Amino acid sequence: MISIKLNFGGFVPLSTVDWRGRSACTVFLRGCPVRCTYCQNSSILSGKDERDCEEIIEMIRGSLFAISGVIFSGGEPTAQKEALLFLARATKTMSLAVGVHTNGVYPGTLEALIKERLIDHVALDIKARWARYNNLLKGDYVKDVQKSLALCKEAHENGHLPEFEVVITLFRGYDDEVPIIAQEAGGVDIVLQQGVTEDVRPFSEAEMEKIADGLLRSVKIRTREGGEIVYEGDRSRRAASKR
Ligand code: SF4
């Protein structure tokens, strides 16, 4: 049998918060070309811990009694295309759903996963409005993220990707960008995620609801304190906007 190697970042045997409506285990793939200052997994952005994919498959098997899906996260899981495809195929043969958390800079990996119908859920981070993207990420990433967005939207509309959401992480001082990002993303499910850094006080859930009101649509709001909620918006403001 061909042995595929993976640069391994970690494993959580059971999570009930990473995939709404499912119990899942989470496999972290080490390495990411981007360097967000707020990264919560900065210890696995670089370095090497090479494992055989069979070892990871055994870890997933160990969680089988409690899970219905596997989340591949990171680091950036789509950076390791062959290993991720191998693990997604193995996950499917265990009759488990496959979810990927991605920054979207490797659209070729998403395309391959979608083409083989190996993927059930994508959470795509969009970090800024397009005009500010490359500057913020200090690299030429915007075209690839736009391609990933287009691929996932099309696959979701065609029924080839059952769940697709765009995740916007909110930081104080940048909240006026949220409506622009949501508009540029188009008609997709939006998750507003509380950004947490050492330097700046994070938004409270109530503050995030106010920001969500500006979008005039239902969104998910994710905070450390409250977990994930579906926020339907300020109905009176919605009604007023229709008049
Ligand atoms: S893209 Fe994600 S994994 Fe990479 S540095 Fe940013 S937050 Fe961390």
C-alpha cells in the first residue's frame, strides 16, 4: 500500500462545537503560509511532525463510537493536498462526513475534494474586503481566495457541497468592513466570529448582534462566552428597511 505522509498538528477526539449539529473529531494539519496576528493555533503554523496517514486514520477510528464527522483544520489543511485527499477518502469509507476549515488560498485542493464528492462542509475564512486583502495578509492571495469562494458557492448551489459558510472574524476598529465583506461574498451563510487578541478588548455578543443588525439578514454569531447562536436580527429594523 502507498504510504502518504502528513505534517501533523494535533488531534481532538471529540468536539461538539466545531461543527454545528454534529459530534466530530478534529484533525489539525501543521503549516500555514499566512501569518495572522490573531491566530489561535500559532504553535502549528510551522515545524515538522511527520506521520503516516494510517496513524491518523487509527485516531479517527478510535473516535468512531461518538462521532458522525471529521473536521480537518490547522494550520491550513488544504496546503497538504495529497494527505488531505487520502484522509478524506478514508473518512468517507467509515461513513463519516468531512468538514474543512480553510483560509481559501489553495483552491486546487478544494476543487479536487469537491470533484471527488469528498466534502460535506466548508468554513471559509474571509479576512478583509478584497481591496485590503493582499496588503493585510502580506502576500498575493486575493485571487485564490476569490476562486475558492466561487468554487464553493457553485458546488453548494449544485448540491455537491451540502454546507458552506463564510467566517468573518471581528476585531474592534474594523467592524465597518463587515457589510462590505458580506456583500462581496454574496448570498452565502455568514458566521461572525469573535476575534480575540491580547491587545484589544473583544466584542461582546451584544455588540456583535448590533453589527449583525447592519447586515439585515440572519447570521451565526460565535463567541467564547456564548458558543454559537443563530441570530435572526433586529426584526423592527428589518421591517423598517422594507418600507
Ligand atoms: S490563516 Fe488561519 S491558520 Fe493561518 S495564520 Fe491565519 S488564522 Fe492562523
